Amino acid sequence: MNTKTTVLSQPLIFVGPPRSGVNLISDIVFHHSDLCWLDKNFEKHPRSQFQHRLFQHTTRWRNHAVHSSSLLGSIAKEFSPVPTDAMSFWDDVTRDDIDFERGFLRGKHATPLEISSIKDVLEARLALSQKERLGLRFTGPSRLCFLHSIFPDAKFVNVIRDPASTVHSMTNSEEWEYQGRRLLWWRGAYSLQELAQYDMLRDHAVAGTAFQLNKLMQTTKQEAKELDIDMITVEYEDFVKKPQDTVAKILAHAKLSESKTIDTVLKNNEIRGSNKVLKMPATDINTVYTWCPSH
């Protein structure tokens, strides 16, 4: 077996706010045959050697199904693994003061024990699934400081979208209703002045959501600059216009070869942007750009 399969060299890590296209774009790129990623079975059984070996076969079925229009291909798609952030794994493997799901982890570093534990699990995942490279995805805060302390040579891809479109999508999602619609959902990066500002906005769903989105985007920029992160930024609108070019840019950044499977995925899926934001009242659109200036 190639020794690369046991080394976490230059993992490809996608980050970005929710509803920004990070899930869609990373899912497409994760069809690359060299990439190993995390799914729900991993999240339930992160140390299961059986699950790691099974992943090799299920991802092969997943990629074969892309090229098939038969009933068997449809069944394979239905039961294929789906990439996930695997938040419960990251919460379980990190210390109590690391809130991986809701924390920005600004200025937080993994301890040597955490790094060793995380790498042991992920290296086993790579080796037993016989994959060359690790792929990860994190929505919400990018957690760059913490992730960089574990993977200093990682290749990051930051996916962003027009703030008005993102806020519109977030405020109309059921999960946001119970998360940050009227609550400061992500924690650990706000100044006292910013907390006071949010208190004035918490009853205005659009303004409060735009305020939180702005903090996500600005913190990612700040951390990437401070740490000199090897990161490219991909705009969802550019992906919609030229999906092949955007994916080619990501593969080149990650030093991954071209993939016929990814090309087929792009051809078989209608990539389009939503124009629902045009139905937002003009006052709401202005509110978004007041609290989250357009990038």
C-alpha cells in the first residue's frame, strides 16, 4: 500500500457559513476517488475498523452510480454515504472547554494529546479505506486557529455567498428558528461592545442574522491573515456561473488530479442560483448590507 494512505498530508478542508454553498460544493469535490471524508457512520463509530473498510466500497459504489442511469445505479445513490461535519466526533475528541459545535475557537489550539488522538483515528480511516487524502468540512465558524494547530499544512477552501442570499436562506430555514434567529448562536469571538449591539438587534431576525453572518466572515478573514493560512475563497455565485472552472480551481489548489466522476456529477446536476432573495423587501436587503457589508 502507498505510504501516503497512512499520513495526514495536506488535507483539504472546506469552511463557510451555513447556507453559503459549502455543503454542495464540498459534496461534489468529495466524489474525487483520492479523497476520504467523514459520514454519519463514521460519526456513530469513529473507531470502527469495519466502518473504515466498508467506506472504501460504499464510496466506490457512490462514484459508479454517478455514471449509471440504471435502476441499480439509483439504488446505489440512495444508499450511498453522504459527507457530514461529524460534529459529535469533534466534540467527543476535544477537551471540555472546546465547544466545537458553537464556538469560534478563536485563539484556541489543540493539545498534543488531542492532536495525537485525532490523528490516530483519521489515519486509521485513511489507511483502512485505502484513500490518499483526507477531506473535511465545517460550516459555521471556520475554527481556523484550532484546525491549523492540528493540520498546519492543510489546504483550506472558504466558500462564501452574497450576504442577502445567505441571510434570506438562513432566516427561512427551520433549524435557524431554533438556533440563531433570536439568539447569538456562535460564541467566543464577540467584544462587549458587539454583545451590546446584538442585544439591540435580537428581536429583528434579519438584522440579528446578518450581524452573526458578518462575524463569521470577518473572523475567517482575520484568522487566515494572522496565521498565513493556505486558503482560497470561492464565491457561490461564481460557482453557479462556471461550476467547472470553480471546481478546477479547488482541485488545483488541493493539488488533486482532474476527475471524470466530478465532471459527470456537474453535468448531471443543474447548478443554479436562487433568486428568492429578490422577493425580500428592499428594507430587509438594506438591513442585511448594513450589518453585513457585501464582500
